[in-house]
Amino acid sequence: MKAVLAVLLALLCLLGGCAKTAVEPAPEVPDTPYACSAWLPYWDADAALEEASAFSDDLESLVCFEAFFDESGEIVLPPESETILAQTRAYSVPVYLSLVNDVRQADGSFVQKSRDFLEENLTTPSARSAHIAQIMRLIRSTGVGGLEIDYENFKKDTELWSAFTVFLRQLYAILSHNGISLRVVMECGAPKYAAFPEGPVYICMCYNLYGYHSGPGPKADIAFLRELGESWKAVPGEVHMAFASGGFLWAGDKVEKALTEQAAAQWLEANRAEPSRDPDSGALKAVVRSGKKHTVWYADGETLRIWRDTLRSAGYSHFDLFRLGGNSSDSLAVFLGAS
């Protein structure tokens, strides 16, 4: 009888009766060291600084996020970013200032990832020279030892991508001559459109698989990460793979709001919902039906570990986290490999 039951159970599993509940293991992870960096966003400076203080010994570097631009093209460094730079100077790790092509309008609203900015500052020799001189004034005024360029919204414009590579080559030469390190954050599809110069550290945005542009889903999944692991082998030098913590709450098929890990856990508790772990991504998900269907997807420490180890198995050893602030201490410890 036991043998018959075992055969019947096996048949049911083969026919789909046994749901996949655990994440499939990544390929064997090499027993080699890895290093992690993290961004500190100015809009959540206090929480980010608290987490940075607790884990500074486990981080390779920190990035103050961000400086942006006003309508006249002048660089704006928010007071909160100044605070982040001042407080992180005491740490023993390198600190970068991230410069982003967000443009603040006169009414206080923002043009996120302004394409007009890219075309105005990157496409001619004179514009590039003037923009690099502007950046050097920022470096001197802040005294930072590292700069991050986070310019996005190039789309599939190969000419604009090409102009960007010229800008990076020129900027890196001047910064390195002055002893300043350079990181460059790029959209995940960047290697399809240009060949990038050696010298800077390049960071791949391993997220936005699902989000404001889509219906519910994880910020990344294992198949997506494996694809990036292959395509980014064409990028020279030191490459960092960046993950996004937290997630989103959808009402129907529209994002209702972004959530940190802690905010997601609080929302689930308030709605008496228990999340399950998605086997294809390692992310946590839950659906609540109270009038309208609400869906939450988010990353915790185990999700970040799965993503990290998926790319470690592809040969990568540097990982960045967007962002500090709103994470549980346990999750940060798991991601960073903290003791």
C-alpha cells in the first residue's frame, strides 16, 4: 500500500499537482570574496545615515545621492546631501557624490532623467568641456574624493550614447589627474548601444523589471539577472551589479506607491497578509482583496542574497544596494555578509 501511495504521489507531482514553493538554487557560488556598496538618498537621510553607521565596516564604499540641476543648468546640492557628506567623512570607506540628470523646475517639480539635459550638455565638444568644468567646480567646493555620474534616459539613441562615451573618457582623464575616483551608473541595456572606455567603475542597474511602467511583479528575477550577467561581460574594468531593496504596492495594475522593506512588512501586518516567496525571483509577494485587488512585491535579505549569489555564480564580485533607509538590520546583514 505504501508503495502504491508513493507512485500515486509521484504521478501527481509530475502532472503539476505539487506546486513549486522553494526557489531553485543558483549555480554553485564560488568561494571567493565579494564587496558591497550602498546609496544614501537625501530624502531619507536620517534613516540612511543610521544604517550606514551600523554597517560602515561591512561596506566597500558609500554614495551620497544626490546632486541635481535647476532650470538654468546650475548644480543643486540639497542641504540633506551636505549633511550626508559631512557625517560620512568620518567613516573609513570612500564616499562618492552622485550627480543625476534630474532638473528642478521653478515651481519645485522635477523633470526626472531629463533628455534635454543630455542633449544640451553631451553632444558637442564645447558643451562637454563646459559641463566638465562645472563638475570640477562641484568637486572643489565639496571636497569629495569620488564622483558618480548617474545620467539616464538615452533610450536607443546610439549617437547620444556615443557622445556620452566621449564625455566619460574626457571626464575620467581630468578626474584621475586630480586624484578623484569615478563611478558611472547605467541602465541595464547600455552594452547594446555603445562600447565604454576603460577607467571608471561601471554600475549596472539590475532592477526596474517591474514597476511604474508595468503591472505587478518583482524588481528583478533570476532569468533577468542571468541575462545581464552575460551582456555586461562586454563592459571593461570593474563592474558592480546593483540591486534595489523594497518594492511596490499595486492597486490593480497601477503602482499605488513605492515601499521600503519595513513599509511593506507594516502594510502586510496591517492587512493580516502573509507573503509567499516567488520561486522565479526570490522576492516576496502577497495579494489582498478588500474592495480593490492590491498586490505587493518586495525584496528582503533573502531576496538580495539570491540575487547576489546568482551573479556571483556568473563571475561578479561587487554589488551595490539602492538604497539604505527602511531596511531591516537582518536583511542588511544577510546581503552584506556581516558578522
